[in-house]
Amino acid sequence: MSAVSRVVEVLAKSLTDTPDQVRVVESQHRGTTLVELYVAPGELGRVIGKQGRTAAALRTLASAAGEKEGKSVTLEIRDGRP
């Protein structure tokens, strides 16, 4: 697991009431690292936040962690399990 995935996982687990259901899947697509964050269906609103501010902050932090590794990162937030 890369530093980007670890950052996203730690932050998402701290935001949710069911941290054991948080899953992070990382894959490569066309030179971009795709990080998919899966949370329990009822937790999606907590991770997205009001007006998407929390999700935007998560994406910013994921991008910053990716830049340290020389990666272009896209974060997608999904409900349910991979």
C-alpha cells in the first residue's frame, strides 16, 4: 500500500463511525493513480461533508501525498464494498 492509500485510509477511518468497513483500493489508469475509497452506505455523507468540503479536502491531501511520490492521483469515494 502506498503512502497515498495510507493517508486516505487513516483520514477516512477517523471520519466514520464504522472504521472497520473502510476499504481503499489503488490502481493505475493511463498514468494516473486511481484511489477508490469504499465506506459503509450510511457513512457516505460523513466522508463527503457539507457541500463536498470534506471530500475536496481528502482529494487535496491525496494529491499532495501523490506529488511527494511523483504520482498524479485521483480519489473517488464510493459506498459499499469493492
